[in-house]
Amino acid sequence: MVTVIGWDIGGANTKAAFLRTENGCVEELRTEMKYFPVWKDPEKLAEVLSTLKEKISGSVKVDGVGLTMTAELSDAYQTKREGVTHVLACAAEAFAGLPIFVLDVDAKLRSMDDARAEPLRLAAANWAATGWMAAQLVKTCIIVDVGSTSTSIIPVFDGRVSAVGKTDLEKLMVGELVYTGSLRTNVVAIVNSVPLRGGTARVSSELFAQSGDVHLILGNISEDEYTTETMDGRGKTRGEALARLARVVCADSEMLAEEEIVQIAKYVHERQLEQVAEGLSQVYSRVRSLTKAEIPVVVTGLGKDFLARTAAQSLGVDEIIDLSELMPKDVVKMSPAVGVALMVANKLERRTVKWTQS
């Protein structure tokens, strides 16, 4: 029996996946997530990791830990090197005495010593865990993982991740990273103006409303799924979201009718879909040049249905696979954490670990 914990340490959310495997099969999966904006107090990260470890594993002995990260991009750090180094130091403190494996951008697990020697190879590598995991099940596909903050578009060809970009910068340039997400994207990063009352209203460049407000208004997410803090510090009811979105055009919920604000939300959603579809089109055409076979799109993440699936449909993709059809549903919002946990389980069991459930 092997027990491992996979970690996806983000700038806003820290996610953990506990796996218990036996004889090459996953027998138990537990997941936990904590909203922790690392930029507010990076020195508390080790404490957050330690607390979350105790919560997810309890008294069970853990055989190994795997981790990946995106927290290094936070402006708590001057450079990514500084960020990666700090995350590794916090992990070493929180998981003292445990074997720790760190994922790099080539979907390889590295020892802590190797990781410290080449920190930039570890920055923002969480997409590689998702790609590796999906590649075990769908040999050629494109994965669209829409998280709270950004969208990863991961090409897989012949059972291997075939990403062109390795760094965030490279991935932004080739369509494999679209910096738009289900919760934390400022509305003014999606639209410059919105249709209103037969005309057009430009938007105000302020931190008034985010994509979580849009998707709460439209019923794409629930209040419980709105896990990040709001831009005005108020609550997460639909009425409060309507008020925030009205403010984007320098109005309020008294000046605009509810239906007018809903129409703004629908317009923002449509433009966000176009952002995801544009990146997917870039990646899809590249993979399409490698094979004559149909290429399915695998969707995962909080925005898998209202952003990933709909974007794929807009491009005429015939086969769209929900990752939850291939794996337990808990995997969908925790794909990188589960992926890196599986990689460590494979390493410790010295075989390919398979799911016993779907």
C-alpha cells in the first residue's frame, strides 16, 4: 500500500489530493482546497501547507509528497526564481521527513536538490500534471482546463504531452495559456465596452467586478463555488454580484434594471468564450496538422461546461470529453494536484497506477 499527497500551490488557491493505492490501483481519493492569497502574507504558506496536510491525511502515514506550483508568479516575489525558492522552502518545512518530488515543465519529477538547482524549470508546471494524467487515458487530444484564474490548453499527441510552450510567456504566445478564468478575471480584462440601451458604454478601468460575478449572475456557478474573495469585500449573493457588475459602467443597481445588468453579463460571457476559443483554435490547428484522425477535446476545471465545452463547440469540435467521465468527479477541480499525486504513486509503486472507479 502507498499513500501520497499531491499539491498544486497557486497564488490564490492551494489544492491537495490524497491518494491511497494498493497493487497498482487507486483505492481512495480525498481532496481539499484552501483559498490563500499568497501575496497577502507569503510567510504563512508553510503553516497553510502543514494545516492542510493534517486535515487531508489525518493520522495516516504518508509515503511521499508531490508538488507543483503557480504561486511564484505572485507579486509577493520580485522574480520567479525567488518565488519558486520560497515555495520549496515552505514545502520542506511543512513536509519535513517526507520524500518530496517536484514537477518540472517536462512532466518529470525531480528531487528537492535538483529542484533547488533549477528553479525556473519548475515555475508554473501544473499544466504538465494535468496533461500527463489525461494522456494515460486519451492518447491524442487537447485538454482545456479552465480554473479560477486562467485557462490551460494542453495538446497531447500519441500519449505524450506535446506542448510547444514551457514557460507562461511562451504559452501565452502560442495559445496554450489564456489568462482568463471562472472567478478571478477582472471584467475589464475581458471587454473594453458593453452594449447598453441601444448604444455602447465603455467600461471603467477599476477593480469593480470579476468573472465570478458574471457567472454567478448567469447561474454558471453557485455561491459555494465562488471561492475567491469579491472585489468590494461584500458577499456572494446574486444581488451583490449584480451591484458589482453595474459599477463597471459607473452605474449601480438603482440606475440599471436587473435585465440590463444580466445582458451585460451575457455579453461579457460571450467575449470570454471568444478568448478561450481563440487559444483553442491556435492549438487545435497545430495538432490537426499532425494527424488525419479526429481530435477530441477533454474539458476540466470549474469552467469546463460554461467556458471550455462551449468554446470547443463554437469551433465545431465533434467529440468533447468531460474528464469526470474518465475519473472520479473530485478530480475535475483538482486536476494538477491529482495528476502529480498519481505520478508520485507510480514512482513509489514502480508501476502504472490505475483507477478502480470512474
